[in-house]
Amino acid sequence: GPVADAGTLEVALATGLTIAVMVSAVGHISGGHFNPAITFGFLLTRRISLLLGLVYIVVQLAGGVLAALLLRWIFPAVNRDVTNMGAPAKNAAIDLGPALVIEALLTFFLVWVVFAMTADPRSTYSAIAGLAIGFVIVFGTLFAYTLTGAAMNPARAFGPELVANAWSDWWIWYVGPMAGGAIAALLYDELYLRPGAPVPVGPPETGVEEPGPGLAARDT
């Protein structure tokens, strides 16, 4: 019968293009996060309510578990046992510290692009946001798939880890992505999304821009 023997390129393209399609399909409905690290960044910058953000994270983790259960039902035990249901794993050639930094760095770039494409009102490329986000995942997977599994997503790790009971060095795929995503979200928000000065309160149709509180004092 057919044999699936995917290499790094195949995994990168399958993962990244799937996310690209799904972000494009449902981004206008829910934001298309699919990732607790992204939602955490939106929570920290107050771009999503606390309750809704927590619901998103719970649903994302539950989705990871359901996906792993589906794979367990589809594939025979010999395949499941060899791969631990696809749970990410650290390459024995690198230490825990570098593995943590790799996951944090990859997720930093991912969340940075998400904010640039979807949260920044000045973006003129929102129509292709899904494609840009998907390509970041493709490039990250090509770089680090053989080093850490290039999860970039706690939900991606949680599902197979729980179903396969494979928790070796588990914290790498939670601390790294959450930290990297948080830094990217806070930094982008501080550098590009915060207003540089108070907005004048005068209605533009009058041709008069009345200074808001503190603005007149600043200009004197």
C-alpha cells in the first residue's frame, strides 16, 4: 500500500499552507489565532477581553487534543508509538536552553507578523494576512523542525503530549512560545500601535482643531 514518508519540506509546507488557508477562511470571524501564544499576546495588549481570550485558549488546547485523538483512531499502533502522535521532541544534539530560545524566537517572528498583518490598522496587506502568517510557519519549520519540532504553538504540543503521554522536556513548548509571543506583542504594540500624541478634539468639519487636555500646555 501507499507509504507516507514526509521530510522537513513536506511537513513545513503542509503545516504552513494549512494555517494560511484557515486564517484566510475564518480570520474575519474569530481572528484565526489557532495558537495560545497569539491569543496571549492579544490579551497582554488588551486587544481581546480576558474572558474571550481564556475561552480561545481552552478551545485551542481542546482542539489539539481532539486532533491527536483523531490521529490515534486513524493510524495503527506501530505508527503511533514510533512518533508519539507527533509530539514535538528536542534533538539530542542541542541542550535545553538553545531549544527554549529557538521556540521563543520562532514564535516571536510569528506573533510579530500576526500583529503587523492583522492588528495594525495601517497594514495595506490584510487581504493576504493568512498567506504571510503561513509562510512564517513554513520558514520556521524549515529552520527548526529537526531541532525542536518547530511547534511555535502550545496547543500543537499539548494534544499529542496528552494523548501519547509523552511529556519529555514538555515545558520547552509552553514557556518558549508564550514568552516569545508576549515579547513580540508588547514590543510591536509599544513601537507601532500606541498613539504618539493626543488626538485633537475639534471636529474636522469646522477647520478648527481644538487642543485636547495637556496638548496646549505641551505646545507652549
